[in-house]
Amino acid sequence: YFSAFYFAIGNGRTVFFRYVLPLVPLVCLFGAVGVCHAGEWIASRIGMSSRGAVATLALLVAAPSVVNSAWFDILLARTDTRVVARAWLASRLRPDSTLYDAGGYYATLDLSGLRFHPWYFQRDTGSFGHPQGENPHWLVLPDSPLLRYTQVAPEIRALAAREYVLVKVVRGTKTRVRFALYDQQDAFFMPVSGFSTVERPGPTIRIYRRRDLQ
């Protein structure tokens, strides 16, 4: 089974962590056998009943997974950062507002239904293509340990620091992200482990407003 699974899925260039899920039941079975043998071995060494030793060892082995599973479910139940950011902007955007979202395909906000003018950054000219060289009223910049999916052009970051004011931050992660493990190939903005670094699903969203609009 393992060999067939590998040749069917595991030998590609893109292998997501979630591809291993079909193997979990088999791993659990092997783990149960190992716990039984280890429990019996421990019981024979310390004079404890085999049933008690196996039960105690099973609890110790399963406890971290149970805690992580519950923690993961609690975090997933929280509203995604992109939804929170969209709700915040909904009451502030006007029909004549202009906005640039640097989120790309995966991290961009779903602003459908809101009346505003979306602008797009032109890397070749280093501008937004406005005849008078104006910049948009709003900038939306994502940030995440998933660097591939939240890349922001250096020109945009410099522009935000120079001509904009940070008015809203919706945090997806805390500062201790080095303790979290992410699947860098998968645009799933949740870690595989290290849930203590997460506040809610989604990338951290920073919303900037042009200084002259204060």
C-alpha cells in the first residue's frame, strides 16, 4: 500500500503535507501495536499490570495529538483575517475610492459587492498608471510565513512607508512564527504545528490610507 501510494502521489514535484492523510489510519494501527508491545515491556519491568501500562502509555502518546486537534479546530472556527479586513473596509470605501490590493491570487480580499475603483501596480513603470501620477487612496498589504503567497513588491512597501499611514492591522500570526511549521507549497494559511503562534486563519492584513486623506 505504501509503495503504491508513493508511486501514485508522492513522486511528484509538488507534495502537500495533506497528501499524507490517507496514510494516517495505517500509521495509527502500527502505532497501536507499538504501544501495546511497549506497554507490556514496561509492565514487566516495573511490576505494573499490562492493561494499566498500555492505557497509561496510550494516553501519553495520544495527548499531544488530541490537544493539537482541538486547538486547530478552535482556530479554524475564528473568522479569517481577509473577511475581517473586508468588513472593516466595507464601511469606509466610497464609490470614488481607489484601492490597491497586493494580495495576489491567494491572499487578496474578496471585495465583490463594494463600490470602489481597484487599481493595479505596473512594475515596468513603477506606477499605477494614473495620468497625473496619483497613488490610490488605500493600500492593502498581506504578510505571512507563507512567503511565496504574500510577496509584496519593494516599491510598494517603500511607497506605503513614505506616503501612507497604517490605519488597520488584522493579525493572522503573532511575532513568534519561528516556532510554527508551515507547508510552504500550500496556500493554506495555517501551520501544521505551532498553533500558539496563530491568532486566526489567514495572512496578516495591513491597511494603509494615503496621508493627504487624513
